[in-house]
Amino acid sequence: MSSNSVSLHRVFKATQEKVYRAFTDATAMAAWLPPYGFLCTVHQMDVKVGGTYKMSFQNFSTGHNHSFGGTYQELKPNEFLKYTDKFDDPNMPGEMITTVSLRKTVAGTEIKITQEGIPAMIPVEMCYLGWQESLDKLMRLVEPVIPDA
């Protein structure tokens, strides 16, 4: 890990389509993206190249909110997403770039995530741990197969 980036890798027992949908559906994002102890509100989400999103995380213990948003730079349905993240808080300047790659495997879907440009005031280790929690929640969302009947 470099000083301001994290890289993550997992394999989910789910299809690429289901994992990709978890990144492009506002209700799904609000369910899995915030680390444990946080709530997420997706205020706006327009998943297309050049489209933007806006969301906020609330610390459930303190009630403190931080909001952020960004722009979708590259999308390849069911395979790849690249988007920016920028916090509204002026104490967390800069723009992060997040890339998500999905690949079909014999076991399901391999996911590789890289987030670069993490603001200096966020300890990179905490960002990494937060992503680990988010990916645990993502696994619990995409792996179950629940019939409607």
C-alpha cells in the first residue's frame, strides 16, 4: 500500500451482473457501502459516464455526517467502474479515484478495488479497514440467492 491508496481483492460467490448491480443501485449502495457503525443516504446517483453521485455517511454513535460525491469516469457494464470521490469538508481536500474491476471465475466473481488520493487526514489503515467491513457487507448482500416464491 502506498501512503495514500488502498488495494483490495475478493472473490464472491455471485455473478458479475449481481456484483455490478450492487455498485450501480442507490438502495444497494446505501446498504453495503458504509462501514459498520455508519448509515448512508444516497442523495443522487446518475450512473453513466459523466454522471454524478452524492451521498453522506452518518456516524450512528455521534450523529456526525460527512458528505461526498463524484463523477463516473469509465463504465463497462458488469466488468469495470472508475469514479471520483471528493469530500465536501474543506479539511479533507483533494479528489480520490476509485476503480473496480470484476472478472468471472470458476468460483463466482473476482473483484479488485483500488482507491487512490485518500486525503492526508484519513489514516490509510482506517480506510483499508473500512473497505474490509464494506466488502463483508457486500458479500452478505450479493451471495445469498433468495427466490421470490
